[in-house]
Amino acid sequence: MLRLPKFEVKNPSTVEEAIAMMHAIDGEARFLAGGTDLNPNMKHRLFTPERVVALGGIEEMFGITQQEDGSMRIGAMATLANVASHAELGLAYPALSQAALLVSGPQLRNMGTLGGNVMLDTRCQWYNQTYFWRSALGFCMKKDGTKCHVIEGGSKCVAAASNDTAPALMTLGAELEFANATGRTRMPIADLWQADGIWNKKVAHTELLVAIHLPKPSADQRGAYGKLRDRGSIDFPLFGIAIRLDLDAQGTIFDAALCAVALQARPWPLKKAAALLCGTKPGEESFTEAVEQVAALAAKQCRPMPNIPGDHEYRHAMVSVYTKRALLAAANGDGPVHHV
Amino acid sequence: MRVFRLQVNGDTVEVAAPEHWTLLEVLRYKIGLTGSKQGCDKGDCGACTVLLDGVPTLACLSLAATVETSAITTIEGLLPAHRANGGEGADPVQDAFDRCGALQCGFCQPGMILSAKALLAKNPNPTSQEIKQSLSGNLCRCTGYTQIYEAVVLAAKGEQV
Ligand SMILES: Cc1cc2nc3c(=O)[nH]c(=O)nc-3n(C[C@H](O)[C@H](O)[C@H](O)COP(=O)(O)OP(=O)(O)OC[C@H]3O[C@@H](n4cnc5c(N)ncnc54)[C@H](O)[C@@H]3O)c2cc1C
Ligand code: SF4
Ligand code: FES
Ligand code: FES
């Protein structure tokens, strides 16, 4: 049995109310969306807020709607199941809908939200444990302690971004709409992250993600998501890679993006690798050769650490395999890439 | 403490419980509905699965304070609902699990059956792949799953007849 720490629960019905409730307390408060990350973390005493501001009553934060300019607005409270089963999203942004479909298991996708997935805490096998377990180890820098058990003598926490949809949103150039005490802001998701496993975001935990905006896709945009995990369900990624390819009328790639996750504190964009794909044509040798080069480069740039479970050398060996398969899936309009 | 007004298995239940309690704790330790199991208590196993407005949800990760507007179905609600609809005997999914011997210790069953109920309500004729996917958030440490999948197939056939 894992008990939650004591806290009070607020149920605001507007964004402004939620922000006010977040600030009108001396102690710590936390937003609660689906609760599938916050609740286990509170049970493990990784967070012990005095107040939880539940977002389920804020209408503005729900729904998936196409805007007049062809962009898509996804309310932060849209569930992963909503995202994974949305037909237009699946066609226009396959990497995102595939990533959402591969998050954990059915019940957790019914509860967990896209906003909560973006704002997910980083993960580490020495951190996502009960208080008793962590105390037996002498704690670690991210919570209650001073040492790092991944990098001996390390001064920076390297807990891993483990949110499957983050790399997909990165390849799509998503914009995040935040609300805070001074109003609303919009930032490209690429600007959200910082290389600090203790808090890997540049916004404070008191800022509310209201919606995720996806730009209109190009005429022939393709994508896929590849996820390595132990079982075909429930498990967090041991490595994840999202792909976007934009093809011109002749079928030649004119733009591409790759982004990996489950490595270190930030989702990891592979810009040089993406550049190798431009000018090649799926179905022709130029593309096949580029895929091999990209897979080799990805293996150089992605260095899994013993921060999350799974043998890190095996995870490293799988980087090129999953990169290659995900690239081929994106080009062929298939995916997701996973082992079950 | 807070007074929660919950819609449980068709009844409105008013219950006082600490504000930070999960739905699972309120169901088990305040209302006395112990059919929803407390397994891992952190989202891994599915033993605590209940239906919220028909949707499989983990009660161990839901706060009671956030589910007051939803219709909650626990395993205890299936038989009365079946009988209230004029049915005889057990609920067809429960009956199929029984006939297939789809259980050993039984700890996973309430969650399995509710996930299966939700699947069949949406998709009365699922493929074996769809059955596996729909139950993939419910772990069973005993049966090896084969008879559980067979039970869902049997329940689907039964509901067609
Ligand atoms: C067994 C298990 C397996 C899992 N497997 C995976 C997996 O494979 N892949 C994966 O990516 N995730 C996985 N998860 C984690 C989680 O289910 C998902 O990441 C989910 O999307 C989190 O969303 P939520 O709405 O439940 O977030 P919450 O738990 O409600 O919130 C998560 C964090 O974000 C903050 N937050 C939430 N919404 C907002 C907002 N709108 N604005 C600002 N801050 C906000 C909260 O304060 C909290 O710190 C798993 C969880 C469990 C328990
Ligand atoms: S990487 Fe892991 S062990 Fe090291 S400080 Fe971060 S959470 Fe703790
Ligand atoms: S008890 Fe809720 S998922 Fe295990
Ligand atoms: S019958 Fe024992 S866990 Fe499934």
C-alpha cells in the first residue's frame, strides 16, 4: 500500500482561477492533470505539495480542433487516448499519434494527458522508488540527497526525459501556450528544455500549459515513432525516436527532423543526421544510403546512460536499429516501430 | 476530511474521507467495496481498474476529489446491473470467465473483467489482437492469459446470440 501525503485539492474552472490558486498559498502547490505521473511521485514522496490544483474542470484545456490557418490546437487536457485515436491527427502528424499510442497501457492512456506528458518529470532508476528504498540508498541529488548514483562524483543530475510524445512534438515544431501570473505566452517546444535532470524545463512548475499548437503540415509530410521497451505495454521507453520527413512534388525530401528520448534530461534533436536526408528520394539508392549514414550517426550522438532501467549497452546497440526502422516506416507511411 | 458525493454502481454515495485519498482507498476502506484490488498501488498492474463513465481507469491513481461528476462502475456493480436489465444468472463476461477457468488466484479478475466489459461495449466483435491490446494494462501473475482471452471471445459470442 502506498499512501499519498496529505494535501488539499482545488478544482478551478478557468485558467485564471487555476493560476490564482497556484499562487495563493505559502507552501508548494502542483497542477494535477491525469495524475498518472504526479500521484506515483507523491506516493514515493518525490513531491509533497500542500495543495493540488486539479485541471479537469477547465473547459478551455480540452478538445482537439483544427484552426482556420490549417494548424491544430490540442488542449493540454486532451488524453493520450484522445490523441492516439484522432483520425485527422493520425493522418497529419503520424509520429505524434504513434507516440501517444505507445505510452504505457490503455488505462493510463485514458487518464494521462498530452499536457502532462510534455510536463512529465524526468526519470531515473535511483529516483523513481519509494521513500524507504531511496533512504536505504542514502538518497540522491535530485531528491533529499547530495550524490549521483549514475555518474560518480557528477555535479549535475542526468535523469532522463522519458516522455514519448516530446520527441514527436519536437520534430513537428510544436508551440506551447503557457499561462502564468502575468498572462499568456507561446514558446517553441525546442526552447522548453534545459540540461538539468532535477528540473528539465525553463518554465516554473507554477506555469500552466494550456494548449499545444501544431503548425500546418507540408503537402507530403510523413512521420513515425520508434520505441524500445521491455514489454509491449506499460513500460516507459528505453529509447525512443521520432521522425518527420517532408517530400516535394517529385518525392525528394526537402526537410527532415529526428529527435530521440530516454537518453538524458532533454529530448535530443539529431540535426546533423536530419540534414543527411535532405535531397534524397525514398525508393532510390540515395535514400537507402542516407538511412545507413543517419543510423550510424545517431549511434554516435545518442549515448544511453545507466540512468533508466535496461542495460545501457543494449540500449545503445538498439539506437541504430530503431533509427533505421523508424526512418523506413516514416518513408513508407508505416509505424509505429516497436517489438510487439 | 471532505464529504465526497460519488456515483457508484448506479447509487449516489455520500462519504466523508480525507481529501487526499485515492478513489481506490475510498471505495475499499470507506464504502466497503473491496472488489477493486490494491496491487502495486502505482499504476503498473491494473488490479484496481474501475470504469469511469464506461472508460477503464486506475482507481489507485485517481483522487476521489476529481471523480465526483463521473459514473463509477466497480466489479460489484455488474451483477445488479445485469439483473436490473432483466438478465438471469451472472453477468455474461463474469460467466464467460467462470466457464473458461480464466482465473487462478483471482486477484487480477475484477480489473480484467472491467477492461473486457469496456472493450465489448465499444466493439462487440473484437479481433484477438484487439482483445490483447485492450487487456494489456492488466497483469496476471497466474494464468498465462490464454484462458482470459478465450473468455473474452466466449463473452463476445454469447452477447451476439
Ligand atoms: C506504469 C506507468 C507507465 C507509464 N509509461 C509511460 C510511457 O511509456 N511513456 C510516457 O511518456 N509516460 C509514461 N507514463 C507516465 C504518464 O502516464 C504519462 O506521461 C502521462 O502522459 C502523464 O500525464 P498526466 O496527465 O497523467 O500527468 P500528471 O501526472 O497529472 O502530471 C505530470 C506532471 O506535469 C504537471 N502538469 C500536468 N499538466 C500540466 C499542465 N497543463 N501545465 C503545467 N504542468 C502540468 C504536473 O504538475 C506534474 O508535475 C507511465 C506512467 C505509469 C504509472
Ligand atoms: S541521475 Fe539519477 S541518481 Fe543521479 S542525481 Fe539524477 S536522479 Fe539521482
Ligand atoms: S493497484 Fe492500481 S495499477 Fe496496480
Ligand atoms: S489469476 Fe492470479 S493474478 Fe490473474
